[in-house]
Amino acid sequence: MTRLESITKKDAWWPDPKEAVRNKDNEEHATEPEQHLSKQADSAKNTLIGNFASYTTLHGLHFLFQPIPRARKIIWGIMLVIATVGLSIQIGNGLVKVYSYNIFTAKTFVRPESLPFPAITICNQNMLRKTAILGSAGQRYLDQLDELRARFIGEDMNVTSERINMDAIVQKSGHQLEKMVYECRFVRDKCDNKSIKVFTSEKRGLCYTFNSGVNGTPLLNVSHSGSEYSLSLRLDAEPTEYYGPYSYDGTGFKIAVHDQKVLPDIEEDAYDISPGFYTKITMKRAQKQTKQSCTDVVTAYVINSQTLFLPSPYSSGCGSRKLQFSQEYSYKNCIRECHTQLMIGRCRCRAIGMTLQENDTTPYCTTREVQDCIMRVHERSSRQRCDCPVPCEMTTFTSRISLAYFPSQHVWETFLPFLTTAYDLNLTGLSPDELDMKAEHFVRKRFAMVKIFYETLRTEMYHQRPAYEMSDLFADVGGNMGLFLGCSMLTIAEFIDLAIMLLITKFWRRRTVDHAQARDQT
């Protein structure tokens, strides 16, 4: 019988188990029912398996059931075993790749018609104004933490257990917005003070965030790039007001460019802006644009980048969690909240700038507690101890800084009347050279101008995707099944069909035996 003829037989695909079991005479049934039915069932099973081997799409299997020389059967059996082992190894490797959760990052560029302008945070390098704190608790607090004064002058730091509400003192005696930022414009319009958010930095005092979206104020948008569509700030460092250990780092400002959802870490995320220099914050591919003025010009070229991460169990492990003191989740906000809870838990007091509930009664730290506990906990605290996953969607702004000496000499005639009226600068009785020197020293020591704008509206999109998914595994399994065994997913269906038929045959055998035994008993 040929392979084609065996496939076309009635019982090749769905043989009747009853016919296979009941194909002998009734007389033989009556004498040895169980033994006879068992032989018939075995015969039906062998018929099913033999027919299956003849029509299955699993290549090489039919050689094991055909009447061919034993050596040939052994060779084909070995080949089938090797192919099956190879397929199993490939499937195992695929499973390892799936559960390794490897990722790859795809980078694309999008140029929207407009972009939301980032939030810009500005702090003075100095915490408290000297004229506002002399002889007050604020001065005592700074003096007790002034290690430099104690080291070089020999004064005792005299740390005490006095609890001072430093947040209130910073609000009153820090550098005020109207003094530090004497002009603010976005494109051509004056800045709306309602969109400015105020918070306290542990070392820099009052910080002001422009375009923060606070109180539901709409975010600023730009539809063009370039310096004409910028946030322009004229700043006064007020260097004569510097006092205390936190003013020793330098004169000038801290400026951070960040997303509205993020409360920046001023010490880590901000750039140092110095008066008396032309400072440019620019992207690698940004076109440098300069503009001379009577004061320091800081030109910031900002390019927007957005990254989409994958959640756990992938290596990026992105996610979010509910924060107690912030409505918007960000990694920085989470770390800050974690460290705050860690410090309060160990030191039993609160430091400057800690965000807590309004009704929280945690006392302020004394200077002794700041030195003995807060600083030590801050130094030893590890970010790995905080449950702070990276957000799955994050917008960042990266830039670089360049410096140039500024301003040029020809601006003084225009600028001198402004200095004499606004700052009571006495320039009478001076020669032209002395006048220029005094004015130049005054300006370069005190003033800065900041321009922040998009160099391009193009947005870099980073999408993280799984390097190997279950769909990839199924595709590889299908290809390897065809490569090693010449079969497909339907071959698995053929084996399932065979298993069902064998179960049905066994069921009918058992049922027929039970009926025969019942007849014998009657």
C-alpha cells in the first residue's frame, strides 16, 4: 500500500474505535472476552500509530514504522534524535533570551510646531543677606556652622541646642526676587510673577522657578528657536550682602534648566553663573550666538530630549510610586522625600528646606544636630536604599558652558547714568580712565544677564524596547522546527489529534470490556 493510499483510507484521519474493537465473531467474544478485546485494542492502537507515521508532516518519522532494514531505521532514529535535541537547545536559548529581559534603545527625531518652555530655577550663591541678619538668630546660626572661620581665625564655633525656625528667617532675610532679578522678559513680554514658584534650598536659601506652572498658570510655549524667543533675565548678585559659610563658594548664581515635574537639586543640577563673564550654556550641536551688552550675557542653548523606559523586570526597571509631599512623581522628588524621612527618623528634627505636611510638629534641628547628625546621615545615605524607580517617561535638558571676558569698553557711556541713579554710585571728580575702571569693577562684580532659549525645536526621542519578546521566540521556534524536523505548528496539532484518538480507543476498550463482563455475570 502506498503512502497516498494509506492517507485516503477512512480510518487514516478519524478511524472508528468501535470498528477496530468489534471486528471478530461473537462466538470468540463469549469464550475469552477480555483477552480478545485487549488484542483488538492493541491492534487498533498500532493501526492509529502506523497511519499517523505515514501521513504526519514530521519528516523522517515514517521510516521508523515502515518494513525497512533495521540499520536504516537506526540511522533515521539517530537523525531524528539529533534534530530533536538541536531544536530543544534552540528553544532553550530562546527562553533564556526572553527571560533575560534585555533591551535596546531606538533614537528618533521629532520636530513639533511648538514646544513647552522648560522651568528655570535661579538661586543666589548666598543664603542670607548680611544687613538683614546681623545681630539676629540667623547670624548666630551661620556663625555656629562656619568651620572656615573657626579654622583660620580661631573663633570657637559655639554650637548650641538653640532651635531656630530657619525657614522663616530665610523667607524674610534671603535674597528677594525683586532685588535679585530686576528685569525678566519672555520673548517681548514681562514675566508673570504668578507663574514663579518659591522654594528653599538647604544651602542657597530662596530659589525662584520661572514657568513652573504653579497655581494652574499656563506653561509658556515657543514656536521658534533662537535668542528672540528666549527667557531674558537681568540679575544682581548683591555681593555686599554675602555672609556665612554658604557664601564662600563664589559670587553669582545657581541656574537649573529642568522639567516642570522636577524639583531640582541645586547642588547637583544647577550651573554656576558668575557676574563679569560672558557665559554660554549650549548644546553640542548648537549654533553660537552672541550679543554684547553692558552686563554679563549668559546664553543658554537648550535641546529637548525625551526618554521612554521599560518597566520591571527589564533592566531599566522604570515605574512610579505615590509621594507624600509631591503630586508629580519624579526620581529627584522621590530621592528627596526618601532622604527627608531618613533624616527625620534618625535625627528627630527637620533641616532647612525640608518639605513636610503643614501640621507636622517636627522641631527644627539645632546647629549641634546639624553637624552631628544631619550632615553625617546625608553623607552616608545611599540612593540604593530608596525605593525610587526611574520614571517610564522623562524629559531632560542637557547643555554645556563656555566663558568669555565681558563687557567691552564702549558701553560705559551708555551705562554710567543708570549706575549713578539706580545704585547711588559716586563717580564725581574722577578722570575718564578712573571712571571707566570703577564702573567696570562695579558691573563685573555684581551684574549678569541670562538668556535661555531653544537652539532647535527638534526633540530627541529615546524609546526603549525589549530586545527579544515571546513573539520573537515563536518565530524562531517555527523556523527551527522547519529547519531541524521539516514541520510546523500544525504538526503539533497532528500529535494532539493522535493523542485524542488513542484516548478514545482506550475508552472504548474499557467500556466494551465492562459490557462483556456484565453480560457474563448475567
